[in-house]
Amino acid sequence: MPSELRHDWRREELLALFDLPLTELLFRAASVHREHFDPAEVQVSTLLSVKTGGCPEDCGYCPQAQRYHTGVDATKLMDGAAVLEKARQAKAAGASRFCMGAAWRSPKDRDIPKVAEMIAGVKALGLETCATLGMLSPGQAGALKDAGLDYYNHNLDTAPEFYGDVIHTRQYQDRLDTLEHVREAGLKTCCGGIVGMGETRAQRAGLLQALANLPAHPDSVPINRLVQVAGTPLAGTAELDPFEFVRMIAVARIAMPRSMVRLSAGREAMSDELQALCFAAGANSIFYGEKLLTTGNPDVERDQALFVRLGLRPMPLDHCDTHHGTATPAGATVHADITEPAPACGRAA
Ligand code: SF4
């Protein structure tokens, strides 16, 4: 049972896990899950789009890219007071983490003080803070950390060899560079990807290989299922077999045993039974409440009812703290304060 923290995963090893009979794979993933977490607890995050649409990038899955005609209207950066009101509502609904997403290639330096003020305000409410703003310079990452940011979301999206089929306006290395700046600033990382974009199983394994072999496992690993939006290049892609999605969750759990594995975009379209299977496979985090950027998300009542039916409960902040750690290259564990974030645009979580 490979439940230790490893950073040397080979593609064939991960593919061999994917290839296991589903019952066996679920058993192994569930066993790893129990070594590090209470399997009855699910961490809950809320994501707010603080600046929607008008993005100059060309991510093939994203309705916020300006160049695609998806009916998403571009907005300016939200007013800080309005963001805080949303954060208060999220806290009242039971969220422990509040993620703020902006559809930028990267923030301009003049945007940073405004975002920093939002972060400080949300933090003062007693919530964990997360942001997903695009590529960051080292200085910007440091300024966000100083403002009280806990997590930064920046996804690898897919396997290195498939990335160029989906995104052309930046390179895989750009993603890795931002993640490095985020880690060096002392922020916790939220980093995952999207499946169902037409990639192969080997490429899904390649995404998990890239994530697990980062210098530190991401604290949170959002696994998005493509939400097809008319007008984007990936609209019309063949749907991923739901059991393949479950396998993706299970292999993520095994490869990154201490990370929060999050059901993110695409959850609205999942049946309660599929979500239950994902929790059994080791998923232990969801977004709820607010919209996942521009795609829908099950409403709070449906999630709460599902938790009751499954005997699950929201993970308290102190448990996130207790169970959660950041893997170092040496395999040791560095205490991490708390937990994660992610958007449907794939960037977030
Ligand atoms: S995923 Fe993010 S960077 Fe890519 S187009 Fe959408 S908002 Fe822009």
C-alpha cells in the first residue's frame, strides 16, 4: 500500500492503479484515506468570482475567455464591502474557507492592494482565505501572503503533453513558475486539474504524476470534471465515463495521501450516488453555496441533505489543521494551518 508521501511516481505505477478492478482500487484508496483523515469529514469551501469574464487567455474549457462567445459578461473587480458580505453569508452557511477568483492572466500590481484589502477583511471574519488570480510574480505572492492569504489556487490543468492542445497563451512552465513563487512566499497551494477534455487515461495519470511529483504535494487537489459550455472549443467533447472520474479521485488519494482531494467544477451534474462513490474513493472536500465561477453548483440545501443521508459532516477548521500537512521532498511533513480552494474555469480549483 503506497500510502507514504512520495515524489517519485512513475507514470506506469499510476496507470497500474487506474487499471485495477474498481472494487480493489476503491479499497486501496479508502484505506489510505483512513490513515490520514476521518472519512466522515468533508471540508467545505465557498468560491466567489470577484472579477468575472473578459480574460485574455485562451483556455479551451473556459467561458470566461474573452475570445469565445459564451454570453459571459465581463465585470470589474468587485467592491470590497460586497465581497465581505458574501463571505459573511458563506460563513453562516458553514463554509470554513472562502476563495476569491478573478479572471486575469495575472493581476496588475495596481490590483494587489485592492485584493489584499479583501483578503484581510475575509480573514478577520475567521475564515481561511484563498485566491485564484492567475500567474503571480514573487513580489505579488509575498504581498498576498502579508495580507493574510492562506492558500493560492493555480491548476496544472492536465498532463504536460496535452496542455498545448487546450491552452496556447501560456506554457506549462509558466504554471510551475507561479506555483514555485507561491510556495516560496509561504502560501499553501491548491493545485489540480480538469478531466473529460478529451485526454487519455495515460494523460490523466500524467496530470496526477505532475501534481504528486511537485516539490511539495499541493495542500488541496481540486479535480474538476469539464463543464461543457457552448462557444468554447471543448464544447461537444465526448463525456468522460463517471467511473473513470471515480478512478481519478481514487488514484489522486493514493498518490497524495495527505492532501485534500476536492470535488470541484462539474459536481452539479453528478448524481448523489456518483458523489457518494467519490467520497468512498477518498474525496474529502467540496465547494458549496456560491457559484463555481460561471458554472452552477448544487445549492446548499441539496449538499446538506446529501451529507445527512451519507452520514458525513463538515470538517472543522481545527481538524483540517490536525490532519493536514505539506509534504517535503524528503517525505517529512510540515504542519499546515488549514485547508484549500478551486473554480470551474479550471483555474480554481
Ligand atoms: S481558465 Fe482562467 S486564465 Fe484561462 S481563460 Fe479562464 S479565467 Fe482566463
